[in-house]
Amino acid sequence: MELVLQDSKGHRLQASIPKPLVKKWKDVIVEFQMYTMKNFVILDNTTYPKVTPDKYILVFSHQTRVHHVEHPSFPLDAFRLKSFKELLNADKLDDSELIDIIGEVVGKEDPRDLVTSKGVETKRLAIILQDLDNNKISCALFGKMVDELLPYLHDGRVEPLIIVLQYFKPNRWNGKTSVQSHFYVSKLHINDGLKEVAGFRNRLLSGVAASSSRISQVSSRGDGLELMR
């Protein structure tokens, strides 16, 4: 179980809970809550891709102690959002580090079943995201994340579907820029009252009439996705 911790200065640290200890901590540590923690094992960070660029990673042990802080003493900066423009115009993308982005879902492909290189059966769903400047980036979701998003992709939807993708891997292939989820650490946040989502929605809908249908069907064309006309 992978965690990302943020200290009072905004610095992020990667932490890992070994499989034998996941059951102990799974329902104790809640996302976006503050805790005091101590008694970690410090190891070299050899994870790939990396959630943070730090050289070391904190690993929970049987001696690790965690206490919930009822009244946080500093605000949480949950996301470090990359702009679409920054990704599209970058000379080179570093796919060894994971990124956060926010956008409106404007296109979707039908989900597909697939088998990974390790023989694991899973699902894949391709979507197109658009930012406030009408830049578009394609995105591939895998595994349980597909089932999380599918209920929101019904035909004829007129309200914007705004999502935050956290810890996603950037890619560039044949000149096409895209992002894809990581099986173990990526997070999908769907219209859940986050301040980032509310701010995006307010700017998006400011003075704009609702569309008759906001999410279009897309088809695969070679190395990318295209909206079907």
C-alpha cells in the first residue's frame, strides 16, 4: 500500500505499508487527514515510476505509531497540477515521475478487457480530457478505476464531468501526448466537492450555456484517439 505524505513546508514524502501490515492501517489512515507519525524504516526509493523524486522512502513497521490530528495546524496542498499546455509543449516528458492533472471529460471510448504482460485480466478505458483553454489530452484508465468512472459516462450527459487524475504517468508516442493510470498508486477524484473541481467548474460554466451533450464517443486511430463526428 503506497502513501504520499506532506509536511508543513509542502514537501512530499513517499511511504509504503508492507502487505502484512496493510490490514492494520487500511481503515485507520484516511486520505486528506492530518496525522503525527513516527518510527519508520528508511530505505532507498527504488520504486518505478516514482510518486516523488526523493532518494528515500518511509516504510511502516510493527513499531510505527500514528495519531490522528483533530485540528490541523497547516493547510493541505493535495495536488500539484500540471497544465495541459506544459505537457503538450514540453521538449521531453519524464515518464519516471507521476503527475496530477485536472480536466473535463469530453470523449470516451468503449471499455475493453485485456490481459497484462504478467497474465492478469483487467480492463482499459480511454477518455479525452479538455482544459479551460480547449487543449485536449487522451488518457487511459486501467483496472478498478474503469468501474469507478463508467457510471458517470452515461449518454446525453449535459453537466460537465470534471475529474482530477492524481499520480498518473505521462507519455509521448509518435508525437502524441497522453497520460495513463498506474495500477497501484494512481487516484481518480470525480466531482467530489474538491476546491480544485469547484474552481474549474465555475470558470468553465461562467457565461457558457449548457451543451446538449458534453461527452462524445471516440475511436482509436493509430497512435491516438479522435472524436467521432
